Amino acid sequence: MLFTELTRRKDQQAGSLSGGEQQMLAIARGLMSMPKMILVDEMSLGLMPSLVEKVMEAVRDIRRAGVTVLLVEQMVQEALEIADRGYVLQSGQIALSGSAADLLANPEVRRAYLGL
């Protein structure tokens, strides 16, 4: 079961959940309709690192279940580690694209977006 920690909060209003719990709830609600694809926008924004890991792992599980995930994310390395493909946008245009492995190995991406 995905996001088992939400079961203890089942009687709590969504607005009173933590940011991470709200993000988990939003993803879970989106999955209730058995979609073929979901869009997740900046899921790590405002989350503490331990919750970012948990939500990223949930995205891996969702992908394993056969759901396509379109992820817009500021944490480039973490996003590319769970992605098949990646796109780098600059001024609203696709500046780079490729397999996640190729982008992680690209010196320009490593310097500009990963700080390596």
C-alpha cells in the first residue's frame, strides 16, 4: 500500500496535514481514478529531505505499476535518478533532452544544474 502513514490521519482534514502529507494525499487522490498518466509538479517544494525521499520512492512504485509519470522537479539529480528521459528548459524552450543517464553524465548539466 502506498503512503501507509496517511492511514493514521484518516480522520484529519487535509488542510491540517503537513506539507509532505498533503503532497502524498494529492498523489494518492490522483491515483484513485486508475490513470494511465499523472503529472506531478514540484513535489519536493517545501518538503523536508526525509519526505522527499519517501515521495520519490512512491513515484518509483507508481512507475513500476505501469503509470506514466510526467515530473516537473527542481531537484534535478533526484528526478533524473527515477526518470527514463529528461528535458532541460531555458526561457520556456527545451534546451537539452535525452535519456536520464545521458543527462546525468552530460558535463554541462552536471555543472549548471547539479553543481558538480
